[in-house]
Amino acid sequence: METLARYAPALCRKARRMLGNAADAEDVVQTVFAELVQRGRVGADLPYLFRAVTSRCLNLVRDQGNRRRLIERQAPALRGAVRVRCDDEVIGTDLMLKLVDRLDAATAEVLVYRYFDDLTQDEIAELQDVSRKTVAARLERVRQAVHALIGERRGSGGGATEGA
């Protein structure tokens, strides 16, 4: 399958950044491609695959059992490499796991596209088929959720920043 050979490595890297685990990332990508074969949609384009993998990863993170397992198994990796900052906070896997519950699905996708995939607002707007203004509003909701979460953490005695 040409599509698998062509796009699987990039999609696995994306899923690995989100999940912090190569095995889970490969499972997500294989599941997406298996469903494409079942539906007869073998020649899917990269934007579709990108969204499908992002959605699958977010679903995996949202599942409480998987979340607990990911956190326990990947505790050192959760403080891993700095990707992008939202104001003064590093958006890493740990913070993403906490933010996903606070955000609607479309805003959670924007979180991943901006802070994990380093896409611009224009690229996100094109990928989600919305206006740039909508993307900006969703990014503002992400910022508000980050500030609320950090405020709660500081209020409960935790002073360390994410990713440090």
C-alpha cells in the first residue's frame, strides 16, 4: 500500500510526540490504516490522515485507563523535550493530558496542532476547514485553560512549571 509506505513514518512521529510511546504510536497509525482499508479508502490524503491520527491519539489520552497507564509508564518522558510555550508554560505531554479534559474536541485538536506539530494559525485553519479567527479564538481558550490549570496548581502548593 503506497499510502502507508509514504506517510506512516511521519504519522508515527506525530503520534509518538503526543503519546510519548513508540508502541502506542504504531498501534494508532496501524489502526487508522486498517480502517481505511476496510472502508476502501486506500488513497487517503495527508491532511485526512493527519486529522485521523490526531483524533485517535486524543481519544487514547481521554480514556482514563490509558491515561493512567501512559502517565505511569512514561513518567520521566512526560517532562521531555521542550516543544512550544504558551505564555510562560511549556506545553508538554503532562500538561496536554491535563488540558484535554478541559477542552472541547476541536480546541484540543488546535492545542495539538499548534503546540505539538508547530503549525501556524493559517495551517490549522486550513486543516480544520475553519477561519483563522476561529483558530485564534480556540487558541485563546487553550491559553485560558493553561492559566486556570497553573493557577489551581499554584494555589494547591505546587510551584514547579510544566516540563521543568
